[in-house]
Amino acid sequence: MKLTLKIWRQKGPSDKGKFITYQLNDVNPEMSMLECLDVLNESLIERGEEPVAFEHDCREGICGSCGFMINGVAHGPLPATTVCQLTMRHFKDGQQLVIEPWRAAAFPLLKDLVVDRRAFDRIIEAGGFVSVSTGNAPDGNTIPVGKEIADRAMDAAACIGCGACVAACPNASAALFTGAKISHLGLLPQGKPEQDRRALGMVAQMNTEPFGSCTNIGECTGVCPKEIPLEVIAHMNRDFWQASWKEREDLVQTIAPVTSWSNKTKTKS
Amino acid sequence: MSTSTVQAFKHQAPSFWQSTNGKKVVMAVTGCILFLFIIGHLLGNLLVYAGPVRYNAYAAFLHFDDTLLWIIRSVLIVAVVLHITATVQLALRNKKARPVDYSRKEAINSSFASRTMYWSGPIVLAFVIFHLLEFTAGYIHPGSQFIRGDVYHNVIAGFSVWWVSAWYIFALILLGIHLRHGIWSMFQSVGYNHKKHTPLLKKAALVIAAAIILGYISIPISVLTGLVK
Amino acid sequence: MTLDAHIPSGPIEQAWDKARFEMKLVNPANKRKHTILVVGSGLAGASAAASLGELGYKVRCFCFQDSPRRAHSIAAQGGINAAKNYQNDGDSIFRLFYDTVKGGDFRAREANVYRLAENSLKIIDQCVAQGVPFAREYGGMLTNRSFGGAQVSRTFYARGQTGQQLLLGAYQALERQVHAGTVTMIPRTEMLDLIVVDGQARGIVTRNLVTGELDVYFGDAVVLATGGYGNVYYLSTNAKGSNATAIWRAHKRGALFANPCFTQIHPTCIPVSGDYQSKLTLMSESLRNDGRIWVPKQKGDKRPPSQIPEDERDYYLERRYPSFGNLVPRDVASRNAKAVCDEGRGVGETGLGVYLDFGDAINRLGEHVIRERYGNLFDMYQRITDENPYKVPMRIYPAIHYTMGGLWVDYHLQSTIPGLFVAGEANFSDHGANRLGASALMQGLSDGYFIIPYTVGNYIATHKFAKVDESSSEVKSAVAGVEQTIDKLLSIKGKRTVDSFHRELGKIVWDECGMSRTAQGLEKAIGQIRALREEFWQNVTVPGSGDDLNQSLEKAGRVADFFELGELMCIDARERNESCGGHFREEYQTTDGEAKRDDEHYSYAAAWGYGGADGKPMLTKEPLEFHYVHPSQRSYK
């Protein structure tokens, strides 16, 4: 099949980008979207041009590296699918695909379709964990966890951190991502002791990063490759206001977002 | 290969009000107050069908004690101010959160109502101001003389002007759309979402919003068609 | 050179306790004065970095991805073994130990495997405490499923995303330490050389993948947890970025590389569909719990599976191995699939595939039970193949999945370079010639949580660390070497892309050093790889510059190392004149086609020293002794 790819090309973070159109004449419908870009890149390299930079790793839809907009939809038209598992048979012969990177102030663009998602790591760092050091743990069956709770925690924990929720949100909000982790750990008895601290810390960090606000519209869950429900955002909101009410001292601190990639200023020893 | 250490710069967390989540809780609570007002106001309005005597008595009852009235009005004014302040601040933040726009963006999972809150809100606000000037203060009263105390007369006379009714109906439909999202959304903002209940709540929001709006716009329509004189 | 594995003397049950007691400790106040570099942030790397951070060491952890959460451990589906015996079905530490040694075809070190089985209990506890949402019974207790190579149910799982959940647990522990300030995470950074000063590993040279800057990081110990080298084959179930560069460069600096030919072919992957294919997708081994594997009895039977009647189907695993049936170990299942396809009974367009049929299970248990157990795997299969596995049997074929070989390490997981520790798939230690399903996650976490923190501490406590002079010749030459390689790759400007070379290399290694091998084929492959490598260095084209994000350049450096490693794999395979586990030499098989070991001559770990660019690698043998599990012909019949 034939396809026209209109791809955003941008050399670096501070360069001006633009769309460039490429014609592909021999696309196998069994190919994944990323394999289609591989084919394009091979031909670009052979012509002496720079290939399209895009992030990818596992190509099984679980690592969360890949992702871009296809015709205005994060990860493309197929629900619950990352671009690495999106096969070309879902497009029509002769179709034009507009391929654009995630766009958000919190995800600065690095090159072509590659963006910087370290804001997500900082949100997890702010409390997305259970404080249990190695060796501290009681036997796994000491605290029973009902199947329904374990299943719901798993639903939320399935988040792959790809950033599609932010990309699809008209406000570029990270509520679904943050809510998923708060919900995952908050549901489990193991995460309960830190529930308040976690909600305060993670929400504070999310608000320190230049994400927008949640307006409860649901575009995020519509594009989520793991179909994480809006319920997790409600969970975050609930934990947050309850923790804010109970908070006795203002202890939570946030980290300033870092956008530089150079390590030249850091200690090396 | 420098050896200076860069410490992660830490600072105080945003307060409840400074956080987007906190603002949304405020919007939910104030939205809820305004929603309750809308219901109460509708119930009162529907007394118009009971005739001028009972309608005017109801209006007089509202003015039973001016202090009490102003307390209630203050609550409503504060709610409106907070609701709007939070919205404006969030909207400005959201604009900054996506400095470069998509060349193409499709909405695949959101309702029309939810995507239009930012402009249904301001239009409803403009309407509320006009509405207060027309029926409460009486500064604008096209087509007839505003008679303080004779609410029934003011309503009939006001709605007899076709464009007043049209503007009213238009604004109320927008209010309905605003409520359609707002009624269930306020539950989400304060943290209630349930796999089974929320879909019901969304349906209920649609029904309630529609019922409210039908109730309200039935009055100008009745006036224009002469059902109520 | 002789290799001392430092295995504690005495009974195996007390070995690890004894070793830990004999270890020297570092004063808590002194720990923060020691920097430890952890390369890789998968299960082994993240858990090691987090645990070392918790102890108070100053840790720097590196990964090439944008976040430590993306390491390829995340893709493990089926589960993690632990000898909890929660099912009361007769499991014990000793049985897990026995199964693993036997599953590895008696080519693993007994003491290491025993420790692994011991640690398995603590791993589950640790992960549960971290909030890993393992599958539970209604009553709230942990549940298990069965995996290949075992007759007990000891595999813990979180749907088909166990690796993801375990990695997120380790990642969260890591981020907690980042927040506490003990660990500094350095993502999008690739290790390109090891700095060895006075015989000790003291630092690494890295390339910043965004800015292209070359940096030098110093530390008192270096932990490599960079995963396996399955991508030598180009098509594998590994992530596209998985590479052997860190371990290979360490190998070139003096670390011995053990058993490179021990590679694992996973029996249940989605078959290749075209030559554009960039990677293979695994279907969890757990599917073999309920799926039955078959091919038509008739050669070239092209009827759709539903039209092939029961008595014309050959459930060849159940037929040949009645006691283990579809749950034979991976090497056995893969080899049998290849055999039936070679006979011309393979299914699908290419004839390289066998059916994995859930019809019986669905009839017996109902579709909803199967959906509950494997729903996400079935969805994935359907997304990729456009076939509904609830209605039509899946088509599967073996693919490269894991590499048992890796840098040689002693009982302390220390390589032959003092101060260089190797954890997880990157080392060779625990799986012998074949890894049992659900054991990779176990090993990564055992190494990272429960071994590295002790053994690195012992190393720190027993060595002196003079400050490394940044302008010393060791540092300068390492950086210069890296610079030269990069400049060279960018300056060739030939005609062929990196991927085209990689694909060709992969095909050679797959054909001759894949599921079955012959001395003749390996000889041929070595020649072909050398010729291709030569062409690579003259005719590869790498566009762009070294000063920014350049994915072609990253790939080129990795493929350059794959050439050298691929050659060593073939050399090792040719040297090992026996069949064992994943290493099947056609010349050495029993009359009914099973692997035939030669314990008399080959009961050793083959540790190779780097032999220079075109020199010959030097073999050192670490003899393997079996005191607890007596080597026997493996039988799953």
C-alpha cells in the first residue's frame, strides 16, 4: 500500500521545526508503524539524509518509550495500542498520516519526535513508592489483599509512563499519570501508611512541573494504551484534599524542573 | 569534567489553593452551591404558573429579612467570584502548558459539553449580569416599566419582548450544557468516581440538566405563546 | 590463568550464611564516602542501586533510555519463581535448586543456584511490601501458576506483566533513593569504556546521548547490570536498544566472558511475517499451562486448523514427553518445534510455525477464565496478527530470548577485574546451558537486592582507594579510544546502513549458531562474520554528527561490538563438542534426538579472554563440581 507521511522534523530543542512530507510506495500492511518509519529511515540514510529520530525500545507496547500523534490522536487510531503495535492494516491505501511529537511545556522537544519526559520521574520521586528498604519485608502472605483490591491496584499499576495522556489532554495535564500511581499504591494495604504524604508530595510536584490542570474531560483515558480509568484521578483528588485537611505541618518540598541534559556541571566522583 | 556539585533546588510545595487540584475542589464546591441555587431559583420561578398572587407572595417572602437575604447573596457572590477566579487562573495555566499547538488534534473521548466549559461559562456570566439588571435591579427593562414588588408583571412584561426571551433561552441552553458536565464533574473533582455509579451519574447529569433547562425556558415560551399572561 | 570462584566450603545450605559472616563491613559513616557506579537500571541494576543507596553509599546509576523505568526487564510477562510452597505441592528451596540445576543441563555452579533458590523467598516478600500487585486468591493470599521444567506451581505473577510490575517496584525504590539524595540517576547515557587503574575498576567513560558529550565518572566499584546480548541475532525478543557494549568493552579491558554460546531460544513467539520485521514478540510461556501444541500429522497439510480432525493432529510434546507434556523446558520445546517444521509439518504461510491451541481449555474452563488468565496476551496476539486466538489456534515459533552466557563472575558476582561486579543477565552465573521460565526475574532481583549490596561492601571494606588522577594515562587513553571509535564510525561514509549489516550478521548467527549447530557451520560462520565485519568498517554509513542525539551512531557502536561477540559465540560453540541445554550440536545427540552431554570433557564453564582485534581468544576453564544434584541424562519423558 501507498502512504504519505507528513512528519515533524526539528534538529534540536532550540531549532525551528517544520513538517516534511515523505511518500512511501511499498508499505506492507503487516508492518507496525515503527517498522514503517524504519523503512523510511533506511531510505533516508541511503540518500545521505538524517533519519527521523523517534523513541522506541521494547516494541511490545510495555516499555512506554514510543509515542507520537498520528492524525491528531496520540498513538494513532487503534484503542489500547502503542504505535509500536499499531499495524499499517489499520490505515487506508493512499492515506496521509500527519505525525507530530507530544506537545507540552513539561515535555521539551529534543529532536524530531523525541521529547524529554523526566517530569514523570520527578513526580514518582516525590512519593510514588512504598518506603520499605531491602530486607525489611514481612512474609508476602502476612497481610491478605483481597482479589478485587489487588486487581484494581493492578489496573492502575499497568501505566507505562508513555505520556500519551498528557499529549492528548487539551490542557497537557499529567493527572492520569499521577493518579495512576497514587491509586495503585493507595489501594494496597502496603501503601496505606504513606497515603497522605504520597498524595501531597506527588500532587505538589505535578503542580510544580508546567503541566496544565485536569478538567475531567477524559481524552487521556481514551488514548491510554493501558486504558487506565478516570477513577484514578478521582482517587488522587480525594487523597489530596483529605491529606491537605489533615496536614499538621507544611513539610512537603518540591524539586525545580530540570531541562538541561549536560552533565558537565555535576560531580563525577 | 568539573567537580562542582549541583544540589537539586528544593522549594516549598504549592498551597492547596495554588495547586490545580485544590482549585478544582474549590470549583466543585462553589459549582455545587450555584447548582443548588439554580434548583431553588427554578422552583420559585415555576410558581409563575400559580398566578400573580402566589408568585408575588413568594418574591416578597424572599425579602422577608434583608440581612438574611444579603447573607445568602454574599455566599452566592463569593461562590461566583471563586468559581470564576479559579477558572481564569487554570485557563491561563493550561494555555501555558502547551506553548506549541498541534497542527491537527482530534477529540476522541470527551463530550461536547466538557470541551465547551470555557466559553459556556462566560456567556452564562454575561447573561446573569443582564438578568440581574433586568429583573432584580430593574435598570434595564426594555418594552415596559419595571415595577418594584410586582415581580409577576416584570416577568411577563420582560419576556414579552421577543429578543429578551431569545437571549434568555439561548443562555439557558448554554447553562444546561455547562451543567451537563459540571454536575458529574464536581464529584470527580472532590474524588468520587465509581465504575458503576459514575456512568449512572453522567446519565443523571444529562437528565437533571435537561429538566432544569426545560423548566426555565418553559416560562418565556409560555409568555410568548400567551399561556401565561 | 586459574579461576577461583570463591565458593565457601562446607554444606551448601550454609554457604551463603557463612560467606556473609566472613564478609568485612563498612562503617555506616564511611559508606557515603564511597561512590559506586551502577550501569543499567533493569531489575538487577535498579534493585542494586536502590539497595546500595539505602545502605548509604553514594550511587550513580546510568541507563541509555530516557527513564530507568523503561529497561527491558519490563517486558517479562509470565512470572517469577519462588520456593514458597504456598500451594502445598511439595516445593522447597532444595527442589527449586534441583530443578534449576537440572534445567540448566548441569552447566551451572551449584552454590550460586542454591543461593538463588534461597533468595527467591525474600524476593517475593520484598516485592509484595513494595506494592507489587501480584495475583491473589479471593481470600487475599498469593496465587501461583505453573511454568516449564517444574512439576510444582511456584510461579508468582501479575497478569501478563510481571516483569513490568517488578521493575516498577525496583524503579520506585530507586526513585525513593534519588529523592533521599543517595542515588543520582543519569539517564540517556551510554557506557562506552571501563577505566581500570592499578588493576581495579575505577570508573567509566560515557557518552551523553542527547548532547554527545563524553564524560568520565569515577567510583570505587562498578556494577554492570546491562542485560544480555540476544540482539546479536538482530531478530530477537529483546528490546531494540538492548546491547552488549558495556560488557563487551569491559571484556576488552580484561574481564573474562563465559559460555557465550549458551543462548536461549524461547519456544512461544509470534512467527516472522516479513523481511521488514524489526523484532520478535514473545507470547508468555505461561500459555503452555492451558494451550496444547500441535502440528498436522500429514506433511504439507494446508487445511485451516479447524478442519483438521483430532486424529490427524500430532500433539508432539504430549506424545514424546508424557510426564511434562506441553510444559517441557524451553530448549526441548524449541528444538521439537524446529524438528517438526524441518519435517515439513510446520503451519502458516512460511511453514515456520506450530499451533498453540486453547480450544480444549476454553471448552473445559470457559472463555472467561482464559480471558482472565491471559487476556492481555491474547489481545496482543490479535493486534499483531489480526487473528482471534479465542477462535483460531495461535501460531508460534521459537525465537532468541535470553542469553545464559555473560561476563564470568565468582560467588561474589565479581568479574576477573577487581571492583567490577556483574549482575543479572549480564553475568553467566546461574542458569547453566538453559534457563527455566520465570527464573530470569528471580536472578536479577536476587543479585540486585540480596547479593550485590553485601559483596560490594566487602570489596570496599577490604581495598584501598587512592584518588584517581583525571589526567592519568589510563583515563586519557580510555577517553581517546572512545573518541576515535566515534570519529571513525562517522567518517567512513560508505554505502550500507548499520541495520543492513546487523540484519546480515543476525542471519549468519541464527543459521549457524541458533537452535542447532555443527562444527562445519560454525567454522563457516566465523569466516563470514569476519568478512562482514571488515566490510562494516569500510562501507558503513552513519549520518549526522557526534554532537547531538544520533540514533544511527548509537546503533553503529553497538553493532560493531555485536560482530566481535558473535564471532566469540561461534568460537565457543565450536569448542564445546557436546550438546547441552540451548547449545545443540547436531553431531552430539542421542538416538531419539535428545541433547547428549559429555560430562567427562565438558563439565566446565568456558571463560574466554579477549584475544585482540584479530587475535585468538584464550580459554580458561572453571571446572564444575556437582555434590548435590547428580548429573544425569535430563529426562522429561
